[in-house]
Amino acid sequence: MRLATSRDGSRDGRLLVIRRDGEAALDAGHVARSLQDALDRWEEVVPSLRALSATLDAGDVDGVPLDPAALAAPLPRAYEWVDGSAFLHHVRLVRRARGAEPPADLGDVPLLYQGGSGVLLGPTDDVPLPDPAMGLDFEGEVCCILGDVPAGARAAGSAPHVRLLCLANDLTFRNLVPAELARGFGFFQSKPATSFSPFALTPDELGPAWRDGRVHLPLTVRWNGRVVGTADAGAMHFSFFQLLEHAARTRAFTAGTILGSGTVSSEDPGAGWSCIAEARALEMIESGRAQTRFLAAGDTVEIEMRDGQGRDLFGRISQRVVAAGEGS
Amino acid sequence: MRLATSRDGSRDGRLLVIRRDGEAALDAGHVARSLQDALDRWEEVVPSLRALSATLDAGDVDGVPLDPAALAAPLPRAYEWVDGSAFLHHVRLVRRARGAEPPADLGDVPLLYQGGSGVLLGPTDDVPLPDPAMGLDFEGEVCCILGDVPAGARAAGSAPHVRLLCLANDLTFRNLVPAELARGFGFFQSKPATSFSPFALTPDELGPAWRDGRVHLPLTVRWNGRVVGTADAGAMHFSFFQLLEHAARTRAFTAGTILGSGTVSSEDPGAGWSCIAEARALEMIESGRAQTRFLAAGDTVEIEMRDGQGRDLFGRISQRVVAAGEGS
């Protein structure tokens, strides 16, 4: 089952069920007024949502043609956005390029940070760039949307906590990162609002590509129309279940918490990169000088994932960078 | 006007208006079903809520006797919990004791971290302690609950963004902090769910004690019944308005975001301390050895603030620490 959120002027938008071909949608607001509402009452509403989805796929109803520009993030505001950094190649590469050591326990203890979650961008929303000197970068990621997770939850047995999967563009102001991390309190200004894919999928939609708490499919990232990354999202060192166990060690999470993989990253040079920082890090290491520039006003970024049959699973994140005066 | 949230089995609880003496409440669920709902439609609902408050204070209705144990946090789940560290004395003392340097720009750039906000504790909720070796500590703080804040908001003119004020007990596992901060991604496991005061107040309730984006009143902290802190919350180096400007530099915030002051802290030794870490830091500096222990199962922590006339403004955070097996 694939779900989405249409903008209807409300803060949480309206819940849609998406047809298998991604071309049409059925309003599900009578079952749950928003995706958050559905997540709050998941066991109760899932049978009705699945029935709507089956009706739509069977052609028993037409649905309405889907307009990607009318979609918000699946959760336009979420209670938590917890982002991991589970692709160790990315951590090693980016830290090496800025002369910082990766933590000694990098392979044993997951890295997670708490992101801002009150304002999340939709898949076709413009990305505001207050100042090109901030070094705006994209980051292609895979995310879980969780149900209620008790404190002390373990990786083993946590599969039922994963209600939905989606993609994210975890935008980052690279040039604000070193100073913020040096101050010890983690990212803040360096992480503007994150963008999410049009659709959120129940894990069964991925078939065998969802296993071991990982999505075993390549993530396609395009910058100004050119494919720059096709890295395998299944190469996560820590699975989503392990990230969840780490996150839940000392507290519980409410339904609708979004848990991210961190930048999808591959040691295979042929797979390219899912963020500019990696391209620059490789250049730094090879030639001592980063040459690839960061995002500029007018640039476009597209992120999508297709299954083995070429089916577009999550819909496409397709954003344009726009100049935004600081303080305007 | 003072607002609170009663537990009614729902995720967000039910909105109450509190009588001036704090002894009775009036259900406001017909105006807004929850505090979040009220914050979402603030301009629209405030006149009705103020009318209910006036009716209750005038004795035109009796209200129902207030049971503090029936109260949840004003926002049992919030979209963001952004916590500052605006009392520089606290930062200097705690870092000095653990041999870490405060940032060189400590007095110029606010320290803020993104806290977990999906599960927040009520004022009388037990505090789970999975392992005494984690070094559980309390932190008495003052908080704002914000309305919608646009990206790029400035300190000047931001007073209207402050909808409500409340208190917090920002619980911290001190012994998990050094390793987490060393890894660069900020606090995560070291910050379990934060607890909040019974009441959230519109700023006018504080009269002249609310000025310059600060609450100019002492915060009283008791540990096992003994007053350990009476520091002036007005001694914030950065005002809430300055914290807000820093937070909003690269993104917007949705209504219901909670913005914290950080541990209220005073250079005056007679004012004591609002967290155990400060007591231990002073001992370390004076004698080379921290002697005051962290929280243990059975301990109680109380946090409250009274005005010049002795009126209890926010109600009392009154919590007991209970053993909780890790993974249980």
C-alpha cells in the first residue's frame, strides 16, 4: 500500500491512497484525516486503507489523476526526525576531507542526530538558499516512519515498529557544519527543513528488497538532470532495526517518528554519490582541492528509487533551489 | 491566563483553563480539544479561552477541583523541543569540571540543541532510571511555547511569537554525555524524555517579571525535600528572543515548538544550583573530587516558581525516580 498527503490548507494535509501505477489517487480522509491520524490509530485503520488501495488497483474506482505538485511531505510536520549516519563510507570520506577523525567506535555504535521536524518540505517544494556561502548540499536517504516504540526496544523483533518507508533529501549547509559540531551540541543551523518523497509505502510493497531492516535497491540521485548517484541503499552498515535500538535505549518514541538512514553511500566508485560533499571529499583526497561546487539558485535535485522491474516506488523528489535573502 | 492538559486517554490530552488560585480548572475542550489544537488556531481561540478564564476567576462557575496527578505535560507530544544553554555560568562550570573547553564564542553565539519531543513527561510522572551508572541528573529550566515562526525571524519584534511560558525538568544522563558530544552529533541517549510543569502561562500572567525576553524570578529546585537552588531565571545571558533568532536562521518553526533556556544558573553561591552537575563541578574545582551523588531510585525532585507575592505560577513539577531495567 502506498500513501501520500495532499495539501488542503490544513497543517497536516489530507490522506491519499495511491494507485499501483502512481497515476491516480483516492481520498482516504474519511478513514483517517491525515497520515499522522492514521499512524495514531494504525491497527484500526489499516484494513480500511488496504481495502481502498485494492479497490483502486482493481480499477473498481477511477480515483483522481495525481498531481505531484499538490503533494506535501507524507508528514508535513512530524513529532520527531531522527537521522542516522549508517553508511560508514560516507562518514569516513566526509570527515577525512574536513580533517576530522571519525569516532573510534564508528563500526560498533550508530551515529544518530535529532533533526528538526516541525516544518518538513514536500517533494516538489523549492529549497531556499539564504546565502550561497553556506554551501548547500543535498543528501539522498531512505527513511522509516515508525509506530509507537517503547523505551528499551531491541533490534530483534522491531520489524513491526516500521509502519512505512519513504525517501528524504536531507538538505545540509556544509559550511556551517564544522563550527556547529566543534561546539559539541550537534547540527542546528546547518540542517534546514528536510524534504520527503511523494509516497510512503508499507514495507510489503518492496517484496524481498526489504529484508534485514534494509532497503536493497539503488537510490538514483540527479543534479541538474544528470545522474550523479546510484548507490545501493542496502549497504547500510547498521540496519534500521539497529538504529532503532540505539535511539530507544533511554526513551520511547511516539507513532509518526521518522528514522533516517543517513546519506546512501557506496565504496564502488561507479555508483557515484548521493551528496556533493562526497564528490568534493574524493577530489580533496585525489588532488588536494575540491572542485565541484555546492548548490546554486536555479539548480535542480531529483531523488527516486525503482524496483527491479523499473517501477518508481516512492515517487520522485524533484526540487529547485531558489535564492532567499537571509532575514527576508 | 493559565492553561493545562488533563489525561483523557488520548495522545494529546484535553485542554483546561486554570483558576487564579490554582485549585480548580474548567474544561476548555469545546474551544480547542488540546493545547496543540489551540496553538494551531491561537488568534481564533484565545478570546474564548480568556473568557472562560475570567468566568472561572470571577467565581461565576465553580470549575472542578484540580488533581495535579491527572495532568500531563501541557504538550504531551510536541513538534519540536529546542533547548538552549543560555546561562553561561552553567556551561563554564560543567565543562571545566569535565576538562572540556567552552566554545571560544560562548558569549556571542547561543548554544542550542534539538531535543526529542515525541514523548514528554507530565509534572508528576515517575522518572525511569535504567542504570544508576548513567548518572541521572535534573535540570531546572524555563521554556517558551512558540507560535509559528518564519525562517529568518529576528530577536527584535519576536515577542508575539511567545505564546506561553512553562517550566521544565530537562533530565540528563551525565555519564553518557562526554562520549556522545565527542562523537560530534550532540546529545541523544544522554537526554531521556523531558518533564514539564503543570501550567503554561500567557506572558501577561507574569506582569513586569516578563521583560526583555527573560523571566525575572527565582526558580526553586528541591531534591528530596531540601531546597538546593533558588537561582534567578532572569540572569540568562541570551534572551529567549535571541535564542529564537539563532534557531530560526535557516528554517521555520511550527506552532507548539518549545524553546528552553537551559539550566538556570547563578554565579551567586547563595543561590545554589538547579542541577547536580553544578554541585559536583564546584566540588571538583574546590577539592578535586565530586562528592554529591547523582539521582537514585526513590529520590524526589521538585521545581517551581513563585512571584513576589508568593503565588505559585506554573504549578509544581514533583517527580520520583524509579528503577527501570534496561530493555524492560
